[in-house]
Amino acid sequence: MISDKREISEIKIKTVTYIGMCVNSGLSLIKIIIGYLAGSLALIADGIHSLSDLATDLAVLLGVRIGSKQADSSHPYGHGRAETFAGGFVALILIFVGGIMIYYATIAIAKDEVTKPNYAVLIAAILSVVAKEWLYRATKKIAVESHSPSVYANAWHHRSDAFSSVAVVIGFITLVFGFSHGDQVAAIAVGLMIIWIGIKVISDTFRELTEGSIDNETIEMIKNIINADSSIQHWHQLRSRTVGREVFLDVHILVDPELNVAAAHDISENLEKSLEKQISRPINITVHIEPDIPEMRKE
């Protein structure tokens, strides 16, 4: 069951990432060429941002490939952390790209470089907004379904590109109305947005690396599944953490003290099967069985 879930999500991740690579390649070429010919710093920066998306796409594919490897003697809990590190790598690239954009835009303002409005810039930016927003939504959908930190980070990288193109459009409009540094100011705004997104993504990565619990919605689903089993008279010490796309869970359940070992084991097996069936992501659970006697009841 776990293997099937992992394989299905891996296929979806690879598909949407390959599509993203094709879109990013085309947009990057269009924006850099038009930005160079029109002298638009914001559009060139936007094109470089699209180019950086290719690096993050490759990081996601590599992270998924390593993270999908089966557990072995050297990694008994699997290789899922590779996807977590891939997500952190994407976040660092976001922060770096945002800083570079701010630096060059600030230099351009200091040198009093003036950009003239060019409608080719506007068309390229609008095309990018539409394409990258669609790509963000498609990638985020897969990220939510697969619970992949690297794919989630990559989705936000796509949206940051859409944001940067929106800023280019705003910069163009300000140029039309006579603000000569509108293009550079737009580039700075884009840089700040990208840095903010990078910080948000990397904070999520640190949460997993510091053994943070899984999301509250999934925790509530797990509690409901346990409570629905009438053979489980009480439970406590529910703990969870994530390793890439997988959930690792352990819980103590209290059962009828008159049951034999085989019957108690069946209850544990049924709980594991229920969780694997009803939770969308791969889940690994360790169940500790205890007799339901007063001194064993803990809150």
C-alpha cells in the first residue's frame, strides 16, 4: 500500500515538473530577449528568475528520485529527507535571486538609468503571469496530494515568477504615466516578494528537520480513525513526524486485558490497515498495545 502511494505520487510529481521545465525554458527565452531589446531591467530579471526555475525543477526531480528509494540498512527510515533538502535548496535559490534583483535595480536607480515603455515588454509579462499562475496551481495541487515539501517549494517558485511578472506590468504602467524609474522599483518589489517566499519555505523545511509534527488536519483524521475502532478502549501518547512525503506515527492503545496476544495483535493490524487506507499519504505506524486497566490510562 505504501509503495503504491509513493509510486503514484512520484509519477504525478515528475509529470508536472517536466511540464514546468518546458514552460520555464520558453518563458525565460522570450523574456530575456525582449527585455534586452527593450532595455527593461525588470523583464530581464524576470527572465533570469524563470531560468532559475529550471535549476529548482532539476533539484525537485533529483530529490524525488533519491527520496523514493526504499529503506535499507543505512537508512532504515527511508530516504525521504532528500526531498526536504531539495525544498530547502529551492528556498535558498529564491532568496538569492531576490537579492540579486534588488541589487541590480538599486544600482540602476543610483546611476539614474531611465527605461522607456515598450509594449512588447507588457505582452511578455502578461503571457508570463497567465502561464506561471496556471503552473503554480497545477504544481501546488500535486504538492498537496503528495505532501512533498520540495514540490510545494517549487510551486511557490512558480508563483513568485508570476508575481514578478505582475510587478513588470505595474512598472510598465508607471513608465507610461511618466515615472522614469518605475521598471527598477518594480524589480525591487519583485525581489522583496521572492525573498519573503523563500524565507517562508525554508522555515517549513526547518520545521520538518527539527521533528515537527504533521499538520493538524491529518492529526484529527488519525484521531477519528482510532476512535472509530470499538476494539480500542482508550489510547494515548500519539506522536507524529514527517520524513519527506511519509508520515511516521506511534501510538499506545489500550485493549481488553482478557484478550490473548493474537487477538490484540489483530486489533493493531486492523488499525494499521485503516490508517493506510484512509490517509492519502504514505504512513508508517508503530502501535504499542497495553491492557486497559486503571493504572495504564494516561491522558
